[in-house]
Amino acid sequence: MTDLVSLSYSAALPEIVLAVGAMGLLMIEAFGGGSANGRSGNSDSNRGERAGWLAIFILVGTGALLLAQTGTERAFNDAFISDPFARFVKLLVLAGSAFAILLSFDDLRRAKVDRYEVPVLILLATVGMMMMISAGDLLALYLGLELQSLALYVLAAVRRDDVRSSEAGMKYFVLGALSSGMLLYGASLLYGFAGTTSFAGLEAAASAPGAATNLGLIAGLVFLLVGLAFKISAVPFHMWTPDVYEGAPTPITAFFAAAPKLAALALLARVLFDGFGGLFIQWQKIVIFLSIASMLLGAFAAIGQTNIKRLMAYSSIGHVGFALVGLAAGSEAGIEGLLIYLAIYLVTTLGSFACILAMRRDEGPVEDIYELAGLAENNLPMAFILAMLFFSLAGVPPLAGFFAKFYVFAAAVKSELYGLAIIGVLSSVVGAFYYLRIVKVMFFDEPKPRFSATAPYVKFVMITAGLFVVLYAVYPSPLIDAAAAAAKSLQL
Amino acid sequence: MALTAIFFYLFATLALASGAMVIVAKNPVHAVLFLILTFFNAAGLFILLGAEFLAMLLIIVYVGAVAVLFLFVVMMLDVDFAELRAGFIKNAPVGLLVGGVVLAELVLLVVARVAAPATPATIAAPIPQGTTNTEALGQILYTKYVYFFQGAGLVLLVAMVGAIVLTLRHKEGVKRQSIADQVARGPATAVKMVKVASGASAIPDAPAKR
């Protein structure tokens, strides 16, 4: 009665290694290396960093295992799919997690929350994201999403003595639980009307004649989209984003803005293409609405913000809107644009947050954008890199961000979504205002006191991101080729 | 057959009676204890139905965890139940309405079953002959659904780690038990012979009391 052939684990080997690595790390740190009571706080502060390095090592190992995989493999009765699309996004997510850990060392030590649980939770969240990206079944989708989200709620509140951090964790948890409830409700409707939870089965139900008038299927799809829109913080389900981004410790915010968004967007693409290809006309309208609303709100709401973390939150909402343009196109070119967009967004965001982490005086971190005044006089390299990153986020040629937007808009035009492309271009022009305002503050305002010295890892991330953004136009083909190969595995 | 019927009526009567006692008992601790009795009787009914796995689950999860949690809440939080009960008559219509809706749904379920006898057959997935339902569940849980099973395990691990990260505090100056130190204590390290002069303190360094 058991189909033993389907129990081949090789497709999921990277996930298994990562999960076992996370648990092993937890064991090593909990039982080894000094007892929790007694011992001075000094040895504890090194433990956070040691756990972080071990976590990065595990992430790199997982990435190597991913690179060794080829072709499309399915495991666990098709609940787990490892194809070029999944591997492309997974590599990005692993890189995002590793760089977020690298960014966290200095800041968390100063905030006295450099506990070894932080890298462990980041690893477990990464396992959840990889499960999401590879999901081939509604159950796998939900479990991956919940594994990722639960770890993120805890990470948001990890500075438990700080009111804002606790508030961020609480808000994230309550709204995240609400969205999970909606998603589950949608999934149960889908199961009721399609009779299966696998994406292949859903696709069969969605392609059957009369599926477009099957209200149960459509309602389930809408609820599923609502739940996922919460996770990618697309308008009108974005309300938690600014508060959570502002309240969570900055390196954790960097992690939030980078890896989970990628995973959730990849999951959205996977479930819509693999599971609901037959209902393309129906979901395309919803995605176009989410995309336009996110782009416009991201552009206009950020204008009034003076806290740089809130500003980045609105910026990330806007960028989700741009990424959704690629999804709305519903073509291979659209997915390719989406993947390139995600890769460039990841690097730029991590670089920007490295700069935000460098905004620190001796008395503590500062988050107001006017504290950046005159940065060009105090620290020209950092001002230059930050300006390049913000120009890239705004989409100024010839920086990487311009090409990211170009690919998704080109895909939209090719799919004859002219209105969407025009609104996208206009909102990116509006959005350019607040990025340029910061550049103006940095280069032309009266200098404020200098920032204290930046930690070497933060500097490393900053410089790497800056180089990528500036030099992308010189040699773009590896990324484009990889994205094109990945997009082929997702067919409408 | 008659024996089964006797047990059915025994469990059913006790379940109904103790269910009623949960509502009417004055003492909240008694109410929770009656709730536990209800769970046990419901478990008995499940065994009569041949669902021994559900019966065990009911005992382990509801009696072992949920009811004990209720007891903790009732006993540790000082809830004034007399005050809560004061609105019993006032809230009775709402309660009756909710109860009525549930009853109507149950009746509809039975009616639907009678009207369309084919429906339950398509829903139910019968277990193979010769296996107990615990075995059947295990066979499907550890093969077809092993991925979800392990994923759910990871989710629970994260919940546990999260609870510890957010609430466990190592306060300075808290005296903790060190079992190794306690076991290693012997007469040589624990006992000190002191010659006490008459009228002096037994503690050598302390000043003598007047």
C-alpha cells in the first residue's frame, strides 16, 4: 500500500541538511560552550557570534548542495518540487539569510541581544522559506509559511525589554495569525471544491470546463491570495509593515525586507502558475490591483516619512508592487523579470540596511533621515554608496535597479498591459522624489556630527552591494541567463 | 450485543449527567473535574465505536493537557465565578439561540444522511481489513504524509524555542539547585567540628551574644 518510490529524499536533501544543521546548532549552543547560569556575560557575547558563523557555514553548505542539483525532481507525492525556479529563489534566500546574519553581529551585541537563538531562528525561518518555494501542495505551502512566520514573530520581538520591539512582535503575530486564518479558510474551500490539496490536482480542477463559474473555487483562490498578500505586504494588506520594520532590531528588519518577501513572492508565482493556470483571467485582475495599489501607496506614503526604517518599509511595499507587475504579465518573460527584480532588490535592500546600521553615534543608533545631513563631508565613500543604492531603488539608469524595472515593464508591455506599465513608470517617478531627497540631505545640507566607526562586516556588505549595483550593467548576462533558465520551469 | 448496549447507556448517561454538572456546579474546580469525567465517558463511547485511537487521544490531550490547564487557570487566577454567573438568566436567550443553531445543524446532518445515503460512502476512507486504526494512521502518517509530519514538528520546535527566547530570564543572584554539588558533598566538606566554650557562640567568627 505504500509507494516507496515516492519516498526518495534526494530532492529535499538541502532542506534536510539545513533543518538538521539548525537543530544541531541549537544542541551545540544549548549544551556546549559554558552553562547559561554562572560564567561572565563576556563569554556569552562571543557565543552569539560563534553561532552566527556556524549558521553561515550551514547556509553555505546548503547552497552548495542546491548547486549540485539538476533538472526537476519531485518528492513526497509531489508535495515537494525542486526545479530550476525553486533553486534560483532558494539560492537568493540563502544568500539573504547569510548576509542578514553577517549584518546582525555588531548591532545585536551592542543591543545586548546577541543570543545564539537568533541565528538558529533565522536558519529555521530559512527552512520554512525553502519549503514554501518548493511547495507543491497546499499543506506544504501552509506548513512552510507557518514555520517561516513563527520564527519571524519571535525575531521581531527578540529585544524583549524594548517596548517598540515587543509591540512589533505582537502586531506582527496578531496580523500574521489573521492572515494565516484567511489562507487556511481559502485552502479549506479549495479542498472542498477541488477534492485535492495538490497543485497538480487544483490545476486540473481550475482547467476543467466551468471552473471560471465555480464560485467555491474562485472564493478559495481569493482567500488564498489575501493570505499571501499579507505575507508579501501588498496593499491593502500592508498595514503591519511600517510598524514592524520600525520596531524590530535593524538587522532583523533587513532580514524581513530581504528573504521572506522573496520566498512569499516565489510561492505566489508557484501557486498561481502551477495551481491556478486555468483561472489566469480571474487572478490576473487581482494581481494587477494589488500591484497598482502597492506601487502607488509605496510612492506616495513614503514622502511624509522621516524615519529611515519606516521609509524603507514603504519602499519595500512599492517594490513588491513592481515585482507583481512581472507576475501579472503571466508570461515566461514576466517570471524572468520577476526573478531578476527579486535578485536585484535583495542586494540593494541588504546594502541599504547596511548603511542604516552604520548610522550610529556613540550614544546609540539614529534613524531620522536628517541625521544623514552632510554625510558627504564626513564620510564620502558611505555617502556615495548610499546614493548609488538609493538611485538604484529609484530606478535611475545605468544602475541595477533600472534594469530590474525595465524587465518587468517590458514583460507587461509584451502582455499588452499598457495601463499597468504606465502607472508603474509614473509611480516610480513619484517614488524617486523621496530617494533623491535623502541624497540631497546627504550632499547639500549642513553637516551633523560624524557617525562612529562602522563594523567591518557591515562595511563589507555595504561595499559588495554598492559594487553590484554600479557594475551590474557591465556584465549582466549570468543573472539574466540563470533567471531565464529558472523561468522556463514555470509554465502557465 | 446486550453488553455493548449496557455500556453505551452507562457511558452516555454518565456523560450527559456530568456534562450537566459542568454547567451547574457552584465550585469551578468541581466543574473542571466533572469536565474530566465527561471526557472519560466520551472516550468510552469512542472505544465502543471501535475508534480506540481517538479515545486515547481524548484522554491524553484533553484530560492530560487541556483540563489540567483549565484547573491551573481556575485555581491560580482569582476569577469571581459568582459574579460571572450573575448574568446567567440575562444571557440565557443568547445561549439558547446558539444551542438551537447547533441542534438544528445536527438535525440537518442526520436528515442529509438519510436523504442521500451515498454521500458518506464517498467521504469515508475505510481502513484496510485486519489493521487497527492506530496502525492505519501510523502507516499513512509516516509514509505518505511524512513530509508534513516532520514540517509540523519543526513548527512546534520553533514555537518552543520562541517561547523560551521571549520569556526565560537568567536573573543575577538567583540561587539555583546544583545537583552535582549536592551529591558531591560528604562529611569532610559539609561538617565542621567546633568546640564551643560555655556561653560563647557556636559560630567561631561571630561575636558572642550578651
